Amino acid sequence: MVVRSLLALFTLVVLISVSLASESAWNGHTTPGSTNPTRFSPYYVAPGTKSYDSNSPLVHYSSHWKEIFSSAYIHKSVRSTSHKGAYMTFRFTGTGVEWFGNTGGRHGIAKVYLDGKLMERVNTWSSTTRRQQRLYWNFSLPYGKHTIKIVNTGQKQNHSKGTKVDVDAIVVTLGSNPTPSNPPQNNYVPVLQNVAASPQNGFPSVNLDTSSPSEQWTLMQKGNTGVHAMQLAVISDSHAIIVDKVEHNPLTVDGHPAWAALYNLNTHAVRPLRMQSNSFCAGGTFLSNGTLINVGGNPVVEDHTSAADFGDVDGLQAVRIFEPCNSDNIDDCEMFEDHSRVRMASPRWYNTVLRISDGSAMIIGGSLKGGWINNATTNNPTVEYYPPKDISGSNGMPVKLQFLVDTLNSNLFPIAFSLPDGKVFIAANQDAMIYDWQSNTERRLPQIPNGVRVTYPMTGTGLLLPLTPENNYTPEILLCGGSTVDDTKPGYEISSQDPASAQCSRMVLTEDGIAAGWQVEQMPQARTMPDAVILPTGKILIVNGAATGISGYGNVINQVGASNADNPVFTPVLYDPAAPAGTRFSSAGLPTSDIPRLYHSIATVVPSGSVMIAGSNPNLDRSEIKYGTEYRVEWLDPPYMAMDRPTLDNVPEKIGFEQTVQFNVKLPSTASGNVKVILMDFGYVTHAVHANSRYVELASSIDGGLVTVDGPTNGKIYPPGPGWLFVVVSDIPSKAVKVMVGDGRGPEVNEAAIAK
């Protein structure tokens, strides 16, 4: 098992902690009793919802129900029946509904109907008696009048000793009635921030193409994540992993709300994952052997959702391990944690995790504890590695980066990419550098123009543009959005109405490109917290975000609910990096959403080629007021999704460096133009950071239906690990096939890093 080998390799971090006598290296402490969960009830009335007790006169029952009184129930009473066909009905107005009741060894199966349609068969049996459990939920209803009906089927599973069904409370998400007088504010026009044209910056005029194309994009809402989608990575052709923080998500596990889940990309089913530590604002990456690590997080939750309820431990030094899970059957796929043996050497909150050229993980920056804008007392201006490395005599301990000192205060979740020469690009605040991690040397780059900050909480987004044989795999960076808000200001001087930045900056990372500096252009709309997604065509989709404010919640003036941002941007924009400057942005055919996607949103390409969009939760916990917690998933399909597409067959599971492989392709009858083989990393997505996102065109040829392709030259071009292979012809991609790039082995362990 990969986990066993990792444990053997990474027990070395225990040795690290002995060197920090003044302050324990392990912050994974627990509050007294926190690992002994109390009797927990997921019953929660979120802001913007209303609870109706089981004895409310608005809740109607058939015969054969009885009322039971106990302090264990909501409002000290519950309605219960074991009679086949007994039912309850409740009419409500809103956009969502939840049914709370009990589970236990004598409970059976109920049917839930909404507006006369059977929605789900709910098995209320459990081996342990649990009170006030969320038994059914639906947050995707159109605003209006609805009826929920719960029927006892008289059936049970084999283990059950009865057919009892309980109703303890019904909670309604009130929602609001969308009216033509209050449309989505997708046409908000921000004030530009004193951005002047210059020969260095370029600043071409914006040409927003709004012509009607022959092919249209489509936007469909389908699926529900169950846990809020703060972090996301595609793990297989059938599933993505979603990671959130400790909060009252509707999906439950072991009798309490889950804060991680596996989402089926094909059926839209979700399965909760067990988590031990608080993963709030963690980062992640795949390693060279395909194992996913989730790193860092938040301290123990001591109020609101108490540690005793969840049994969570401090996540600041956590390293969570998720083994490769490539099957459609995910029953045995779990997140592994062993905090006494596998952990980081220092606490990190809002860190970025990057797979580098040797297939190991570089863990960059962050804060020593939870907070908001970083400062000198909480800053963690270091990098460390998983597994640890002996860099510049560090002996496996964190290595200081002066860059992360100089970029205070707005320097959390740095934007970072592994470059084709093995070095690493890092951007934080208004600055950028190239970092040679092997020699621990920094090369500062020209400052990002016009005072734009691009990292949390003045959050922008960034990408490494496509690497191709035509450009000799020359790296070019794109940074978009962010804010010019002064990061030294206190929250009471910052407003949710402060304009975001519309600036996109590009730099070619060659000597000539660096000398030329950043080339600036303007998005059609300003955005903070945008997501930039590389499509298999090489074009870039920019979605999500707000036109005003900054990231976070509960910090600034003029908050909307608790949101530090306002004026959501609802219409995506397409960016063609190969087009002439001034003509790169287009909104032609792109649909407008009606779902605000602000803080804690994600977007990613999935293997089908569609774009998955989810998340948004600018609140402390689940909330249904403006801007409420979003569990709905949207699917944005480029025009190629409806076309005749290439199909692949016999693609090898592994492509070694400099290895020539062959596979079969069936091209569309209408195909014309060059056939390209594209290797992509969809990245680990969180907080507008698309760490590890990568697009590499491989040298290839085609003879009839046989494709011959050369693997990447080395791990600098494509860091060893999992990837997704597309064939693209005439801007029409195939579906992706997952491949392992390199030899599939785990990253090398540096013995010097564990020497005493």
C-alpha cells in the first residue's frame, strides 16, 4: 500500500520536532475532551432559514403517528410512526428544505416526495442511536411554493429490528423571488484605478467581441456538492475530491457534518470522507506516485461548532494523504491522517503547495495561525518540502524566503508554478520572482504594474500559459484581477465597494522578456477572486469573482452579510493568449449565470472537457442570506462538447520521460488541420489559486489512426505524476485519458534531511 510506504518514509518528521525545544513543532493539539465526541446533532438553523417543529400546526400527519416528549429532541418533542403508509405533508415557500429526525437500530425506510415527485428513498437505520439528524435535504428548488411529503414504506434493511420513521423538524431555506427589476449585476462597470498606458506596459484597448457565433456555449446547473467546495482536485475520470472546513454542511458522516467528499462527475452522487483535522484553507498537490496530499489548515474549532462535537484536531501542521483512487468504485477510498507521525515542520494557514520537477511537494508560505491579512507576527516566510529535503544545510527544516518577508502584508496563497528549467515562479502582493530551490537563490522580477496586488486577500489569479514545441517550451506567466487596495489599511478603512482590478499582466520569462517587463491589458470587467481555467484548446476561461471588495468575511465596512466583496461578476470571458494584443478577450456565446461565486469558489476542467463551477461561502459557517453558501454545481460546456469529437483507444497508462508511445485515435469525418497531443494537469484549485495547472503540447505525429507521441523530455517540462491526455484537432478535443507521467515511483527521500 502507498500509505504504508509513505509512513515508512515520512516518520522522519517526528525527528524534526525535537530541535524546537522552545515551541513544539506540532500544533496538532486538541482541546480537553475534543477527541471524545459528545452526542452531536447536525440540526442547525442557518441564517436565512426557518425551522418548523414537528408539532407545528403547519405540519400535517396522517393517522398512526404518535408524539414523544424528551429533552433529546428539538423543542423536546418528536413525531414517530412504524405504520406502513403513514405520511406527513408540509407546504412551504422557499428554495430549499431539510428534514431532521432520528436514526437507530429500530428505524426503517421512508420515501420523500417533493411536489408529488419521488425524490429519494431514505434509510433511517443506524447501528448507533443518533438524535436530530439531517435525513434529507434539497437546496436547488426554484423559488416558490412547494410541498414535501414523507411516507413510511414499512420496509427496512436486514440489520434493522423495526420500521420506525421520525419527524423532529423541517427547516426551510427562505430564498428570495428573483424579479426583472433585480437582475444579476453582471453589467457592473468598475472605476479603473489610474492605469495609464506606457511603452513598457503596452495597455492595448479592449476589444470585447460580442458577435453571435455559429456555435454556442451552454450552462447547466446539475448536482450538489454536499460539502462546500472550497478546495477541489480531479482524481479520476469519474470523481473529484472536494475539501471544505469544519462547518454545518448538509452531507453527514458518522453522525456529524462532513467537510470533505468525493463527487461523481458522471452521476453527480456524493460520498462523504472522514477527516480528523480542520482543513480550512489548506493547499494540496499530487506527488509523483499519484498520491494526493492535503496540507495545512486551521486550529481547533473551540466554539460555534465545538471540537468535542466534531472531534477535530488542529490542522495547521497536518499532512493528509489520499491514495490513488482510479476506480468507479470508491467505497475504500479514504483520507488518511496520522498526526503523530506525518506532519509538517511548521504551522501553515493559506499556504500554496506545488509539485516540482522531482515529483515532490514544495510547501510555500502561509501564516502561523488563522487570521486575515498577514503581518510580521504571524507570517511564515519559509518553504518546506514533502518529503523533507536538505536545502542549504536546512537538514529538512523550513528554508527562509526573504521574498515572503518583503511581500507583507497581502502575501497569503502565493501564486506559484514549476518552470521548464526546474526553477519556480512565485508571485505575492505586487511582486514576483524566480526561485532556484536547489541553490536557494531568488531572482526578483519587475514589479506588477499599476499597484495591483494579486494574492490574498487582494486576490487575483494566475496561470502558466501553454508550453508548446512551437514556443520551445518557453514559460510565460499570466496574472489577472486582484485589487489596488492598500494592504496596510485596517479593515475599517476598506470597503466592500472598493473597485477590483481589471488588469491582466503577462511576462515571458526569458532574459529579453524580463527586460521588457509586464505587458498589460484589461479584462472587460474588473474581478477579484476570479478563476482562470486552461481549456484543452489552449484558450483560457475566466469565471467567478466580484467587481468590488476583497477576499474574506467579517472584516471590512459595508459588508454584504459577512462578505468583504460585492457586485458578483456573472458572465465568463474567454481569453485567447495566441491572439493579437487588444483582441484576446471575447464573450461571444458565453452564457450568464445567476449564482454569485465569491469567496471560496472553484472552477476546473474535468476529463470530459466541460468546466465544473462550484462553491462560494463568504461566511463563518453555512448561511442562506446574501451571499449564501453555495452547494449547487454548474457545468459550462464549450461548443466542442456538442460536436463530433476525436476518440482515443489503447492509450498507455504510463508515459515515461523521453519515451515514445503509440495509441489509436478516430478523428471526426469533418476534421481538418494539425492533430495535437496535449498533456494537462488540471491543478489543485482553491482561493483562485490553480496550483500545478499545466498545459504541455507533446511532439507527435499521426499515420492513419495511429498516433506516435514522445513523452516530455524530463520532469522540468512536466513534473512527474498524474496527467490528462487529450487529442485536439481543429480546436475540438477528445475526452481526456488519465496517464502517469514518469516512472510512477514516489519522490526520493533525502537521507540528509533526517540525519540527527
